[in-house]
Amino acid sequence: MATKTTAKRLSIEEQIKQLEQQRKALVQQERAEHLEEQKKRQLLRGGLLEKLVPHLATLSDVEFENYVKLRFENEPVLTPRTEPTQPIPPEPSALAGGNFMPENEEELTNDDDE
């Protein structure tokens, strides 16, 4: 009887080892995906920054860091988003008639400015 319970215990321990290995592999995969997303984001944003301010490409790493620190040190800190941004849906009243264009040119002008 002890042999049967010992075999069952060893089987369960083997299952635990396999599950732990699977967990480690998943954690490693999640980390790799995170790093890939981070790398892509950094490349896209860095490229955009160099596109907008072309002389940044000629600066050394230290000069670039100093420039960014000086340029943005007084900027308000943005609150990180917890969810991706979604496009704002149109007002339900705008969709009601299916007509998105004004009926005449007077509706295009803003008479409130006069």
C-alpha cells in the first residue's frame, strides 16, 4: 500500500515540476513580448522625435539626454494610461438621419462670431 501512495506522490511531484517548467516558459515568453513591444515603441518614438527635430540625430548620447532634460523639465508629467485609447464615437444625434452634410451653405458658416 505504501508503494502505491509513493508512486502517486512521485507522479504528482513530476506533474508539479512540469507545470513549474511551463510557468517559467510562459513568464519568459511574456517578458520577451514585453521587450519587443518596448523596443518597437522606442524606435517609433525616437524616429518621430528625430523627424520633428532633425539636428538631434547629430548629437551625442549625452548631448541628446541633456537636450531632452532641459526641453521637458518644466513640462507637466502625463498620467500613464491603464487602458489603450479608443476613438470617440460620434454623437447619436449626428447618426440619426444618416445625413452628415449640412443641407445648405449657411449651416457651414458660424454666425456667432459677428
